Amino acid sequence: MRIGLDVMGGDYAPEKIISGAILAYKELKNSAEIVLFGPQNIITELLKKHKTEPNCFSIEHCSEVIEMCENPVKAFTTKTDSSIVKGFKLLTNNEIQGFTSAGNSGAVMVGATKVSKTIEGIIRPCISSLIPNTNNSFNVLLDVGINVDCAPEQLYQFGIIGSIYANLINNIPNPKVGLLNIGSEEIKGNRIVRQAFELMKSSNDFNFYGNIEGNEIFDINKADVIVTDGFTGNVLLKQAESFFNLAYQNSNENSFINKFNYELYGGTPVLGINHNLIIGHGISNDIAVKNMIIQTKKLHDTAILANIKKMFRYEKN
């Protein structure tokens, strides 16, 4: 497969992005080709600086850059020779089978929804994150940022998508899907969550566990997939990441807390669109970039996209 990487995206671009690409190249060897999107002269100079032959990669020259502070829609529309826009062009033409960027996340989401587009039958795409659990593995949390307000039907669809993801990425057969709430009882929560519970409890599309509270999200005996709206999910994810930051600042080594380090995952997959896409953290370093690329390959190899499409064709029928 061919994986596209936005060399100009992120606070430490292009230096750390190129360093991460080299690390990924060494790990993947010949199992995937990495395509670098950005100014050819800058890419070539940095590869030589790191004593890496440019012919180890494919290079797609881009003369423009979408800056982190730019208006996403305007920039995506006007900067047609930017690394993000050209990345989506090759992605939708199947010239690359996955794309990843730590750049302007708004512009990346414009490409996701307007160019790649949402899979037929899915109301809105979502992004997910892996959350460590007490069994030395991971639970899946979604949505963690795109959909700050959700209808009950969207939360139901997140249950389907999260179940597929947990099965294929975390190797969990028939994963348990939990709905994040302020209590375990069916009557708890706001109107949206209560209505979502009603839809989920009789579902044949996934194994519904029931409501799950905030103090249970790390428990392996509860849910493997935690469903919530993007506002709550993002707050929860950022709070979890702060555990690692606090431990790191105080030089406290803990194997469980260390799993909250964003570098280990690199980025979050956008699920529910027609192509494999990973959005990276703006502060991504070389380790994070390497893992973004590795994760993109895993999305492709496990055929998550095909499985989601298959499931929603069934739902439509």
C-alpha cells in the first residue's frame, strides 16, 4: 500500500515529520510505500541531512502550506497546491490508500467531509481514541471531538463503528458497547442519552453492555467500547492525557499512566468516511509521526473501512 504524509503539518514540521517518516520507513521496510507531501527541495534537503536517500520515498511536490491558524474552509478552497489538499486528491483517486496529517485539523476535516465524504448511511463521521484499561490492553472511546452535539441515532451508529474498530484493532470478539452516563440506571442522563439507551438496548448490531459511568472507563470488566458525544469525549480524553503530563513532570514512572502518552498512538482515526485517514496531534514529534503512519497501515490491513461499509449497507437494507 501507499501511505501519504503531510510533511508541512504540525508545530514541529517539517523537521520532526521527516524524522518520523524515516523511523516508519525503517520499521515498515518494504511492506508499505510512504509518500511525502510538501516542497520537494525542503524534503530532499532534510532527508540528506538525516543521511537518508530521497529515493526511499515518493515525493509529491506542493508549493503551498495551510498554516495552523488559517480559516480551514477558506484555506482548503484557495490553497489547492497545499500538502493537505493534494493529499486528499490522491487519496480519493486511490493513488494512496491512506493519508495522515498533524496540520490544521479543521482543514483536514473539510477534506474528510467534503472530498472523501461520509459513507452512505452514516449520519456523521467520528474520531476515536484508545483508552488504557486494567487488563494491560485498551478500550475504545468515541467520539472524541468532531460532534459536540449528537442525536440519539448518531450515538447508536458510534456503537456500531466502535464495535467494528474494537474487534479488528483490539482483537476483541463481540466487544461490549457501553453508553457513557451519570449513572448505571436506565432512567439516568439527559434526554439524548436516555433516547440513545432505548435504541441501543434492543440492538442486534452490537453487544450492548448498558450505561457506564466515568469511574468505570478503565475497567476491563465493563465496556470495551465507550460511546459519547464529541464534547464529553474530548474533555475526557484531554483529562486522561493530563495524567501522563503530571506524572512526567513529577518524574513518576508508572506503566499504566505511561499508556496515556499520545506519542504511542500518534493520532486518531477518522471513522465513517470513505478513506483511511489519521489526524495527528499538533505537537507531534518524530515518534508520534512514526506511529501515525504505522496506525494508518493497520487501518488498511485490517480492512476496517470495508467492514464499516458492509455493515451500513446492511443497515440501509
